[in-house]
Amino acid sequence: MAGKGTPATALLTTREVEHTLRTYDHDPRHESYGLEAAQALGVEPERVFKTLVATVDGALTVGVVPVTGQLDLKALAGAVGGKKARMADPAAAQRATGYVVGGISPLGHRSRLPLVVDAAAETFATVLVSGGRRGLEIELAPSDLIALTTATVAAITS
């Protein structure tokens, strides 16, 4: 994978976290990057998680939820002790994370942001999250994802 590393893959390598890189040919016409990844990689869509950036009481906050569900903004706000949440401006999300929309990884962000992982992740031995670019997924244990991101775990999927 020379030349294809991302801040997410660098973090995993530096911390010596067991993981598997899974690549696929991304089709920019596909409506859902997460469902595209599940289909292309032949894994259950419930194990593929998307990374979404919202603002909670004005502060950028990250939610990581299964691609089969929607981020519950009220639950996200509650998980971090906030009152009101809305989806972040895509440009602000890209600046804060260092990744492009559709390839935002929960790992290796440019800025340290509060992060909440949906509790459903803990029901699987491994989950897949974006590796930091479209067409790259990282498979790892949910406990490693939670530890690396110092995430809060809560039910944030509707």
C-alpha cells in the first residue's frame, strides 16, 4: 500500500493496533459510500460504520453510526452533555478532520473532537470504518476504535 497511507492508517501502525485494510473500487455515482463498501467487500452492512460530523451547542462533535441507520442528533447531543445538535457544514468538517466528506475516518483527525460511537458497535467482534479516503475501509475491534478515539459509547442511531 505504498503511497496510500492516511493519518488513520499511520495512527494504527504507530500504536501497533491490530487491523485489516480493506480496499475496493469506489464509484462516485453510488448514493451511499457505506453501503457501497459493504456490498463491494461482501460484509454485513450493520458492521460498516459511517463517520458524521455535527455541531453540538456550536462545537464540532463526531458520531460514528452503522451505515444502515441515521444519526440521531438529539441522542448525540445528550451523549456529550449538550442540548442541541445539527449536521456540521461539510467544509468545517473537512477542515477539522483533515479528510474529505465521504472519506472521513473516526481516526487520525487534524483536530481533537469529541467522538461518540453507537453502542451497536460493541455487538460485533470487528467493525469497518473509513480509512480516510473513499475506497479504503479499516476493519478493527470496536474496543480498539473506542480506546484510540477516547470515544463515548451511546445509542445514537435512529
